[in-house]
Amino acid sequence: MATEERDRLRAFALRVWGYRQGEVVSLMIHLGDRLGLYRAMAGRGPLTAAHLAAATGLQERWLVEWLRGQAAAGLISTEDGEVFDLSADGAAVLADDRQSLWFAAGAFGGGAATPEVVDQLADAFRSGVGLTYDDQGPAAALSVERLTEPWTRLALVPLILPALDGVVDRLHEGAQVADVGCGSGVALCTMAAAFPYSQFEGLDPSRHAIERARSKAAESGLQNLVFRAAGAEALPDDNRYDLVMTLDCLHDMPRPAEAAAAIRRAIRPDGTWLIKDIRSAAAWQDNLRNPLLAMMYGMSVTSCMSSGLSEPGGAGLGTLGLHPELAERICRDAGFSRFTRHDVDDPVNFYYEARP
């Protein structure tokens, strides 16, 4: 084998093995989040595995291996493999799930899919029919919650809602709000606490997610919100809602155009539909600037496109399928006459404001 050919093969093999390394590092990040290791390290400066064991009650030998792996991945620093430090940036991304908009460790659920779900996905490639979020088990609802919670809790009320014309004033006065595809209710619980005079209703076809949402509402003691296991088609067509939200879920729906029509029938003539959805473009070339593009297409296969194809004839838009031009067309076809895109400081999502 010629040297040039061998080097080329070696480089390609290293790229492939790099993805396997990423899979394993992802599991280690999940364990670090799950066991509170990043939180224990945050702000403490350099420490040894023994120090971390004393702070967490975990076994030192296991922590040595975990710490060295994290250092090898470039997530924490060490000079000698004995003393380790989590930087301020590392703490913001890996430890601070209460105040940091950059927190990401919650997105690592221990694996892209369980073996059972992998089997179902393989079957979906043959049948064309995808998996609902409930088909992925209770862990899927928790994974979505952990992925979206920090930004929702920290940015929705202070940053996103004020960008919508007149919505905050109406919420303070007392509004009827529906969150379609509410997941485990993070957004509605946040809003119900901030706007006690308004009434909130969450709908989601995932019974696992609705169970978590009801549990959250009960724990918080909030009395101005309810949850039910249903989709957009269950919305009443009596123009009762001042605000309807679909937060990072319209692209997941098997029939987004029908959902938009149902929302139009449910919303007041002067109401607002807030759509949060993935930043994407219609052309492949324009999406190449996304440094996480491969991950997003993978997530589409495991979750988003799969959900969109979970019913016969489903749209199957996928994670990157609801680009701004399509979002506007869906809204206008449903009877919304005004459509505004809000590009706030969110590296992952666009926010659209649709009005009748």
C-alpha cells in the first residue's frame, strides 16, 4: 500500500473512531451531570480525586478514571493527571443549570437510544413508520426536559415574551394561554408562576410527558394551569386563546399544517401564536455553516423526523425541516395574516410571531 493511500485510510479511520470516542465521552458527561461531579467541582479551584470523593461521597478510584478521561477530552484541565480544575467556562456549560443560558450537560442522557429503540428504528427504515416520543419510553420526556429547561426557564419570560407585541401586558391582566406540545410543562410552570392572573393549558400527545408536567404543577402548588394528553386537534375552535405556543415541536408533528389550522380556529382575532423552532435554511449548502449539523440529522432520525412519520402520511419534516419560508407559508395557509421572525440571542432557535 502506498504511503499516501495508507495516510488517507488512517485519517478516515481516525475520523470514524472519533465518533465512537464522542459516544463514550457523552456517557461520561451524563454521569458527571447525574452524579453532581461538575457541580461539586465548580468554583472550587484545583482538586484531586480524593477531594472530589470527600465532597461527593463517591469512590476515589472511579473518580480518578473519570477525571483523567474528562481531561483527555479537554473538558477539565490538569498538568499531572492528579490535580484537576473545572474552568469558569466549563462550569457555565457543564454545572450551572440554574443561571447559565449555556448549560448543556442536561442534553446528555447516557446514549443516543436504548437497544430496544434502536431495534424499532431499524424497523422504521423498512416500514417508513416512525416512533412516537412515548415509543421511546419515559426517558425521552426527561431528556427533552433537561435539554430545553435552562433556556426556557431563564429566557422565556424576560427575553422572548417581551419581544411579542402587547403579550406581556395581556398576561399580567389575565389571558388564556395554550401550550401545544408542552412536554413536561417547564414553560407553562414558569409562566404560570410569573403571571398568576392568567390561565394556562398544556397539551401533549406524550402521556409520559404529561405525567411529568402534572407532577411538576402539583409540586409547585400552582393553581392556574392544567395539562392533558392531546394534540393540536383537541383545541376548541371557539377563538378563546390570547396566546398559543408551540415551542420546539411543530417540526415534530405528523401534520403541522393541520395543527396550524387548529390553532387558528382556537385563537382570538387579536391573539398571538408564538412558534419556537430550529434555526435552519431551505438549502443544504446554507445549513453547512452549522457546526452541529451531523448531530442534528442524527437527532432527526432518532426523534424529530421519526415522530413526524409516526402516523401514516406524516409530513416527517425532521429537525431541520421547518425553515423560515416554510414556517411562514404554513402560517399564512392557516389564515394568519401577519408573520414576524424574531432572531434573539439563541444560537439554536428562531422565534416566530404569527397573528390573524
